[in-house]
Amino acid sequence: MSQTISVINGDGIGPEIMEASLRVLEALDCGLDYEFVEAGLPALDKHGDLLPEPTLESIRRNCVALKGPLTTPIGMGFRSINVTLREMFDLYANVRPVVSMPGTRARYEDVDIITVRENTEGAYLAADAKVSADGNTAESKMVITKKGSERVTRYAFELARRTGRKKVTLVHKANILKTVSGMFLDVARGVAAEYPDIQCEEMIVDATCMKLVMDPQQFDVIVTTNLFGDIISDLCAGLVGGLGLAPGANIGEAAAIFEAVHGSAPDIAGRKLANPCALLLASAQMLAHLEMNDRAQSLKSAIRETILAADRTTPDLGGSGHTDSFADAIIERVQKG
Ligand SMILES: NC(=O)c1ccc[n+]([C@@H]2O[C@H](COP(=O)([O-])OP(=O)(O)OC[C@H]3O[C@@H](n4cnc5c(N)ncnc54)[C@H](O)[C@@H]3O)[C@@H](O)[C@H]2O)c1
């Protein structure tokens, strides 16, 4: 039976990398049908709404979406569309894998880390955010719940078990943020105790950043709260050659949205300079989510071989190819099997 997914092209480089990614998915013969829906600036122009109801309805119906990056308009009271989508669909686990690719400017050759970031609470909810009447004081409440901490930690341990990984690192700042980070750590410890087959370690976030830069091979799966996870996962992307190679899955009980970690890159939009690999690697996460593991593996291997051969790759990887030529080179390898 074919599976329909919602596709949001996004803006900036979004349409270019989405077109390239869908061509590669076609070559993989995944049996996917696409329902194209709009969000962000194109939706604002057409429907007067950054997230129109038909788009939300499509995601509710299909339960899986592949999404290009969306520019958040500055000012005018707009919230981040990405944060809103995560809240609306309760996409509580943001799963960001990074793997060193030979042939890139990666700082290390043997990094293979998955960051699982809590996606629906913490500092990014900016609860009760306000600036005082005299303009001198800004405040914003950070809320951590037992439920949010429990489900994201359980997701990380289940992921580790399912994918044969050995260790989960609980990253926190409970020594200073004793209430909020303390609650996350307490709950995460309780979950970890249910997984005696997976090694668990605890690490303070600042020490984690230093160790990631100096000795990243010691990490396997990291689970942490929203703000720490956002920063750590970009740091990890830097270890393996940059944002052009960093995918992310937003997982909830009722829906999942797959996307590149990078944004809409307005500085290179429309010039076919964008590396499509982050969205392609997110597509591989989506295929695994849809239980098409063989195709997910084929896609990842084709990307890896293309980068290693420096075959028509984009300038961010030191190549002189463009978005479409890069996709063509990946398609040729996918077709060779
Ligand atoms: N998930 C999302 O939709 C998402 C994520 C992050 C930022 N954004 C939005 O994107 C807009 C631009 O953000 P930004 O400029 O801070 O970050 P960005 O990730 O768009 O760009 C940062 C730098 O990385 C480069 N880059 C990014 N993706 C690339 C790719 N695939 N290939 C080659 N180079 C690439 C860009 O050219 C730029 O120099 C903002 O409006 C921001 O809110 C959206």
C-alpha cells in the first residue's frame, strides 16, 4: 500500500533542496505519494496565515511530513513557525544524528552521535515572557515537567536499544538550575534504571561541550532539555562538516515531521548552491520511521559514497557542483544499488 506524506517546500533554499530530495526518493522507488501544502512566507502571501488550516489538516491526516526550512519573519509579532508546529503536534522528541563523512571538512573521522532534544517545553516556550514598564528588565519563565522529561528520556533509551547503541548521556545543569534541570535529571535517572542493558552517564552541559570538542568519540546517544539540545546538536553538526549534513526528526505520538537542521539560507537562495544532503538525511530518517530501513540505508550509503568521491558536490563541501548535479550523482549510486 502506498503511503501519502505531507510535503512543505519551505522558502529560501527550501524549494531547491526539496525538489532534489524528491527526485532521489523517486529513484529509490519508495511508493510514496505527496500532498504538497504550504507554510511560512508562501502561505502568508496566499492564505494570509503562516500555518493555514489545510496544512495542519494534511499533517493530521498523513501523520508524516517532510519539511523544507521556513523563514520566521522578523518582528510583526510572529512566533517561530517551527516552534509552533512542534507545539501543535506535540512533537516532543527532536532527534538529530550526526555521522562523520569521509571527504568533508569534518573535524573528526569517527563521530557518530545522536542528540535527542526535548522539543516542547523548557526555555523555548518563553512562558510569561515580558519586559518591565521601564524597559530595563526582561523575564521569561522556564517550565520543565515530569511528563516531558520522562517521555523524551524514554524515547532516547528505546532508540538506543532499537539501534544497538551502547550508552546514553543525560546532559543537564542540575548543579545550578536545581529545580528545573534537577527535575529533568531526577526523572531521567528513573527512566535509565529501567534500561540496565544500556550504559547511562550524567554530564553537566558546559563540560559536555568541552568534551564534545576534544573527544567526541566517547558519545553515543545524548538526551537533554530543549535549549541545551539545540546548542549541542549544532555543535555536533560542526564536528562533522557543518549544517549541510545535519538532519532532524520531530517525533510525537500522532505525527512526525522530518527536516534539515539548517534554515532557509537567504544568502544563497535561488542560486542552486544549497547542499541537499541534510534534507536527504532527514528523508532517510523518515524512511526508517516508515519501516523502510533498507531504503534508508541505501540512501545513506549513496550520500556517503558521493561525498567521498567528491562527485558533483556543492561548494560548502569544497565541490564545484550545484544542488541538482549533487542529487544526480546520488541518484546514479542509488540506481546502481
Ligand atoms: N527548521 C527551520 O525551518 C529553520 C531552522 C533554522 C533557521 N530557520 C530560519 O532560517 C532563516 C535563516 O537563518 P540563518 O541564516 O540564521 O541560518 P541558516 O541555517 O539558514 O544559514 C546559516 C549559514 O549556513 C549556510 N547554509 C545553510 N544551509 C545550507 C545548505 N543546505 N547548503 C549550503 N549552505 C547552507 C547558509 O548559506 C548560511 O551561510 C531564519 O529566518 C531562521 O529563523 C529555519
